[in-house]
Amino acid sequence: MALNLLNRINLDECAEDILLIDTPEKAKDNEDFINDNRFLYYEMDFTSLNQEKLNLFFEYIDNLNVEISEVITMSGVNFSNSVFTLTLDEWKDTTNVNVTGPLFLVKVLINFMAKKSKIIFVSSINSFYGHADRIDYAAAKASLNQLCRNLAIELQSYDITVNALLPGPIIEDINNIPLEIFQSSKKGAHSMERYILDYDEVSDVLLFLASDQSNAINGQLIVLDKGLTL
């Protein structure tokens, strides 16, 4: 999702360096995209996060000698589990990737953030919208929502805003919508298409939240679903 959204942003207008943080596998799969856009890239796997890795990440950021203006976390994993199929290892991985990783990443980066900076979490409407086979994912994203609110209060004195974007289903090709989206919708299969988002619609709001025009918005969970959850 993260690289799909970056593809929609006019990177020529971004004067600052962009640091991507992801797994070594993602770096290999997207090597050309990263190199072509001259992104900085730091390899980190949230499923195996520990204090030693966080210390190394702190040293890396410290050595960059930069002031950070925006932090956007778009990490996510979804095993599509019910309570009957969920394993303990999957629960741990889902929590680590969706909540623990973003929290401790932000904990490090706060030390290097400028005043009037922005932190944006990408959550999901699954965090408060009942959905079959999302038990671990929904719980983790709900935790991320509360993390957003708490951080917004704790970082007020630093003049840093924290908000979360909660998008609904994002599909690039309207002719290739997964059947499960239709089956799980309370709106009915025939009306579901009107609620599908594309990446441009999400990246536009993301850019707004990262801009000075959003300075008055703090601690908010912004639902982006075309009214699906109404």
C-alpha cells in the first residue's frame, strides 16, 4: 500500500529527503523504484523488533543529521483470520506490524522532529466496523487508533500533531474487486462498487494531513470510505 500511495504523489514537489522503512524483501522487490526516486531506505522487520534494532535505528537517524517534518506509518499485515483459525504466532505478528512497530518507530523519531511536524497513522475502517475474518487485524488497528489519540495529547507541548486516516477498501481495478468485499458488506453486493476507493483519493487526503493546511487537526480519526460505515 505504501509504495502505491507514493506513486500517486508528485515527488518533484517534495524538497526533503524521503526515508522508507520496510523489510529486506520489500527493498529487493522495489529496488528500481527506490533507486529511481533516490529514496533513503532502512531495512527493518517489525515482526522481529527488539531494543537492539531500535538502538541501531536511532544511531542511523542521528547520523543523518536531519530534522524530520513528517512521519507516515503505513505498515500492516492481515491474515484474514477468524477466532477459529487465528494462531498465537499470527496474533503476535499482526500486533507487532500494526501497532508495536509504529509506536516504537515514532518513539525514536520524536527525538529528531521539528516543531509543527506531522505524524500520520494509516489505520482502517475495520478498526470499528464489524467484519468477519478480521479479528486480529481489526483489534490491532483499533489499538492504533487509540495510540493516535494518546500521542496527540502527549506531543501537544512539542507542537506535533498526530492523526489517523481510516480508509475503506482500496482497489485499483474496479473490474477486479475481491469477492470477499461483496460478501462481507452490510450494504449489499450490488451497491458495494460505489464505496470502493482508489489510491489517488487516499493520497490526496494524506498530503492534506501532512500540509500546513491541517494544522488545526489533531488527534482525529479521519474516515475515508464514501459513507460505507454510515
